[in-house]
Amino acid sequence: MSVVQRKSKENEWYLSGIFAGLWITGKHLVKNLLNKKQMPTLNYPEEKYEYSPRFKGNHVLTVKKDGSLRCTACMLCATNCPAECITIVASEHEDPTVEKFPIHYQIDILRCVFCGFCEEACPVDAVRMGPEWQTPGINGAQFNYDINHLAYRPQLKGGIQTVLDDEERHKSGI
Amino acid sequence: MPKCTINGQEVVVKDGATIIEAIHHNNQKIAHYCWHPGLSVAGVCRLCMVEIEGNPRLQIACNTVVSEGMKINNTSEKVKDAAKWGLDFHLINHPLDCPICDQAGECGLQDQYMEFGKYDPEMAERKVKKKKVVDLGPTVVLDTERCILCSRCVRFTDEVSKTNELGIFNRGDRSEIGTFDGKELDNKYSLNTVDICPVGALTSKDFRFRQRVWYLKDAQSICTGCSTGCNVKVYFNKEGLFRVKPVFNEKVNGYWMCDEGRDIYKFVNKNARLLKGKKKKPTGFEEFFPGALAKDISSLVTADPGKVAFVVTGQFTNEEYDQVFSLWTKKWGSKNIFHWLNSPEKQNEFDGLLLRGDRNPNTQGLLKRLKDFGISTQWKDLITKINTHEIDTVVVAGPENPIWFPDFKEKLASLAKAKSLIWMQSSNHPEFENVPAGTYLIPLKSFVEKEGTFTNYSGLDQKFSKVTTIVSEALTLTEACTLLAGENLMIRPDPNVLIAAHPTADRVTLEHRKKNEFVFRRGAL
Ligand code: SF4
Ligand code: SF4
Ligand code: SF4
Ligand code: SF4
Ligand code: FES
């Protein structure tokens, strides 16, 4: 990186610049004190900003009608993920129509860049990015989200149902 | 020797060669499923269509013999159209299984679809549903829906393994592969059917769902499972090795390999390996850096080389034998080198196809070198010499693959009677827990981590190169013996642990990418 230093009259006489800055700050201070409503900042966390419902926040693994995971452990999301933060271990399912399912699915949420590529790669609508974004944690918090968290965390109230159902697909002859 | 023209290129072929063979020898591409160079011709998939000048209709390349002056073309629009429709017919009843299909990434249907696909299917019929996850036997799982009925697997069991377990049952779009009542696909070569199945209908139980194939790199090596020395490809990534597949070599294994040979990767992976140099103390093992340990205990060997015996197995490379034997015989004038032959009564067994009773990759190389260095020792002499304290240090270059050494426990016990025992080996063994105090264990490199030459049963020398590094601290036999001799050795730990020594080129050609990048439509499954 290089820094360009321009020598000119203005930056030689910086004191006038400082006062100009202070003037702007002071102006806003007085304005905000007189009219609190139009203040652009929020008193977080008491006040929260309403993002669009399409906001791409923390991941959700969707579930089938019977509540089992929709994910087929195809690993396309893990392949597509530019941050390489998804780890999946696949296994054989006892039901031959399901055949393959993940026994371990983990997203390292601190490494995730929330690009949404995983959601786009998934062929069966199994991973979605939900609107939830406030997930702070204090010392020792778990930021490697596992299946229990991704699919069945209490906020999801038993799981988000997928739009793609194999039984219906088979019934329609596909 | 007829002469023909393939896509404008003049080619001379062998008498009686088919068009597809001519195209293959000329390194040109042709779409095909049912033809396999190691099997008879079936001509059932109808994908290998070619245009022959003077013939108004397209012909299949796999069942048409080249005649003098034939002008063959397989790049014309007409041919591409035929392949496109052929493929669409194959896919009428094919399930949408790629996400859960183990073949995805190396699937014939996927590959050809990228090349000839219609991308806009016109089939409105309901798909015929068939059986999924059929347990065919101890090694193979069948999915009848994914099968394209190329009959390669059936022909393999008929012609190569000669066990005739598989057949095609029912008719029309209800036909499916299966085994005869009560029979299982259970032979020593069954996993070859998985290799030759162009789609994901046959999958290997061992490899099933363990990795997606695009996470794996491959490199060529030699199977250490027996003295045939089949040429193989090992597939690995940074977690270790995952599978082994045969590579064509006319002189050795043809297109096949046995099922047991496919397990050799299990002894190479980290969980089966000796990772550190170890010294057994009465309270347990103390761990050392292998090179440092070998150098440290060199006085045991160099103090009186005449009282040291060297026990060697047929699992090392010719280069290692040469260097180690010359160290022993030339430098120390010692001929105390003993050949540990596992199951000598089985040495000359042969199952008629590939598998041999001699479960060492390099017994011939070892015997030749023992002879060249004038060593003719007997195992029983070693035992007597240990008992009479004529030998008090034994250095063992043990097996990479202890499972094929049924006498391992017994040999370990008898050699442990010596005053000090230095055991060098790549794999770990539960019996090591019971060795007496004062035993040293030094980890060696396995065959994928070094380069060298193996001499197979027929005296054929086969060179192989390094694939990857798994235990970076392990030594080769030469390095270990040099250090034991008290000499200095510069060993640089390999920084590229589990990274391909010879990376393979990206197999997706740019043209394919260009073509498919924007054609692919989401949700059009
Ligand atoms: S949002 Fe992007 S970075 Fe995060 S898990 Fe998905 S693909 Fe990976
Ligand atoms: S979430 Fe979707 S893309 Fe990822 S493994 Fe599961 S099914 Fe495949
Ligand atoms: S056989 Fe090929 S096309 Fe069929 S499901 Fe498997 S990978 Fe996909
Ligand atoms: S199982 Fe595979 S090899 Fe056998 S007929 Fe079907 S597609 Fe061909
Ligand atoms: S390869 Fe020729 S018909 Fe199948």
C-alpha cells in the first residue's frame, strides 16, 4: 500500500479544518437533542431494526413432514461454500427410499461469509438462510452449529418444513 | 492391416479390429457404455454411433469391423443427434439420484449429458420405479433404477470371474439386474463390476458414502497385496486414502484387480500406522522423533555388527534392499540377514486369474538380491543363534500389511528373546503392547510415501513413484538403516503432508465449462 501525501495550503493550516469538523458535530448534537425522533441511531438492544424477511442470516436445515432432516448429505453445499465452513458426514439410512442422510452436519458460523451459495447449491431445499442474525455468545459459546441447532433450535418451533417432498414427486411420476 | 480414416485422420488398425478399438488406439473420444475393452461386445447401449461414408445409416462402432479404406466420422451433427436421443432414452426411467448417488462426479450419464444432453427433456411418461439398495453380496450394493442395462457386469461374471452370478431378469422397461435365487455376488473379483458399471447402479459397500469423488485426487501406484503387482490408482485427499482401483497393464493385470487388493489403503492410513519412534519401558512406551531415536540407538548396532541380525520381509523396494544389504555386507562384512517368509507353504498358489499365495509385492526382488549378495541363511539358525547369545541385537524390517503375516505374533515373541530388538515397520500392531521392555519401534514409510521398484512374480520390474505423505516423520528403510549405522542424514520433514506429489490436471476442459455455464437452469432437475 502506498500513501500519497499532497502538500497544499489547506493541510498546512489544519486548525481551521478541526473547527469546521467540531462545528458539524456540534450542530448535529444540538439538532438531535432538540428532536430525538429523527435520530438515525438505535438504542440497541432495546430497539431493533426490522430487516426484510429475505435477509440472509443464520442457516436453517429444513425438515420433512415427519420431522426428519430433508438433507440428503450430497455435499453440494459444502463443495460450493467459498469459506469451506460446512462439514458433513454421510451415512446409510435404513429406509431404502431415503438411502443417504447426514449423521453429522456442522457449519462453522464464524467462518461463514453469509454469501448464500450453500442455499443456492442445495438440490432439495434442505438448507436455507433464515432472517435470524443476532446470535451473540459469551465465553465458551458454541459457534459450530450442529444438526440440533440448525434444524431443531427452539426458535424454529419443531423445524421449518421443506417445499420438496419425495413422496409427492414419486406420485407425480418423476 | 486395413487402413481407415477417422475424422479425417489416417489410421492403420489390426486385422479384425472394430471401429471403437481404432478410435481408442487413436486417442479420440467416443461416447459408449456397453463396450469395455476387457469384455466381449454386446452392442446394446446404441451410444457409440458413427457415420461411415457411403452408408446412409449410422452404425455402432463397437460391433463394426474396420475394412480397408473406410471413412469414419463421429463428430458430425448426425452422430451427435443420435447420441443425444440415445441418451434421452437411457434417461426415461432413470431416477433423480445424483445427490445421493456415489457415482456422481465420475458417472457416464453425467459426462455424456454434459456433452450431448438435450437439456430440455420431452419425456412425459411416468418413471418406472424399481428396487433400490439391493444387497447383492458382501461387497456390492445394487440400485436397479439407476442401471442402464449395459450388461457389462453380467459379462464380467460370465467371462472374467467365470462365476455367473448376475443376470438380467424380466423384459422391456421392467428388466433389471439381479442374482439367481439364493445366490450372492460373492467372488474374489466382485468389486470390478463396480468399476466397470458406467453409472451408479453398482456401488462398493466399502466406499459407499465415505467421500464424494470430486474431493479425491488420484495417483498411480502398485498393489502390494500379492506378488502379481497389479497396477493401481489410489484415491486420496487430506483425510487419507479412500479407495484403490485397477489401471490397465497388459503385461500384469489387464483391466482388473482382486477385492483383497483394494483393502491395501487401510494399512496406509494414519489410524493404522506407527506414528512415533517408541521405546518400551517397564511402565509403558516413551515416544521419540523417529530419526532421532534411530540415531540414538545406533550404538546397539555399531558396537559389534557381528552380533546383529537383520530380518527382512518381501515388502520393500529393490533400491532399499540394495542399499541396506550393501551396508550390512560390505561395510560390516556381516551376512546375518534373514528372510522372513510368511506362509511358505502358500508361496506358489495361484487362483488362475490374478491373486497369488505369495502376499508380498517384492519377494522376487528380495530373493535375487539375497543371492547377489551371497546370503543363504536359514531361519532356524537365527533362532538358535539368539538362544545361544551369538546374536544379541535383532533389527527387523517388518511387514507393511501385518494381516498377511499369520505368524506375526509368534515371530515377534521368538525375536523378542534377543537382548535388544529394533522393530521397524510402517503399520501399528496390537501385539506391540506386549513386547518386553527395551524394545524399540521405528515407523517406516509405506509404499505410497516413497518411490522405488518392485519385482513381481514373473521377474518384471515395476517402478512406482511417490503418491503423497501420510506420516511425515516416518523413515524409509534406507534412511532408518543409515541412521542405525550411526551416520548423519539430512531428513527434511515433508511440508506437503497429504498433498499430491504429482497433481493431476483439472479434468474439466474449458470448453465444457463454457458450454454449460449458462445453459444450466436452476430447478429444472
Ligand atoms: S453462506 Fe456461504 S460461506 Fe456461509 S455456509 Fe453458506 S456457502 Fe458457506
Ligand atoms: S444441505 Fe442440501 S446441498 Fe447440503 S448436503 Fe444437504 S442436501 Fe446436499
Ligand atoms: S447414475 Fe449418474 S446420472 Fe444416475 S443418479 Fe447416479 S450420478 Fe446421477
Ligand atoms: S448394473 Fe451397471 S454394469 Fe450392470 S448392466 Fe447395469 S449399468 Fe451396466
Ligand atoms: S458401446 Fe457400442 S452399443 Fe454400447
